[in-house]
Amino acid sequence: MPFPHWTRFATDLRAQYAVITTHGQQSPDVDFRKVDYDRDAEIALARHRQVPYPDLYADQLTTGRVHTHDNNAIIRATKRWGYHDRLQHIIAVRAQQHPTQE
């Protein structure tokens, strides 16, 4: 998935990867590649599999905006999707299963 930190890099949202070919002690060859993919199908699959923060994920795939450090967007989405309550439940269950030893 595209992960541009700068707006000017968000113009090409194809999937990105690199192929690195090594040659023993010599410098490797690095071939950067970008490929098209069906964003709508990926977003539908993510929603079907209940990937956390589906709206932020879909926005990143379609606009290139990365929300990793966007506290306001994350807080809004956390409230909207009820993640805070789910997280508190997971923490409580885990604490019961693995009590800290003092």
C-alpha cells in the first residue's frame, strides 16, 4: 500500500515494493517497482475482515493521506468504532490471565 509522508509523493498510489538482487561482496542491485491494484476490492476485503480503522485505511489507499500520527483522526475513529471499550476489555482479560507478580 502506498505510504507517502510527503504530499508530493502521494500522486502515484500504486502498490510499491523493491526487488534486491545481491552479488556476493559487490553492491546489490535495487529495482523499485509499482503496480496497479483494485483499491475498491482491497477496501471491501478490509471491511469484510474487520480491519481496524477501516475509514482511515480507505482514505490512505484513495488519497495517500497517512493518519498514523493524526491524533485527532485516530481519537475520532476510536470513539466512532468503540475501540476504546474493546481495548479496555482486552487489557482486563489479559490482566486476569497473566497477573503481574510483585
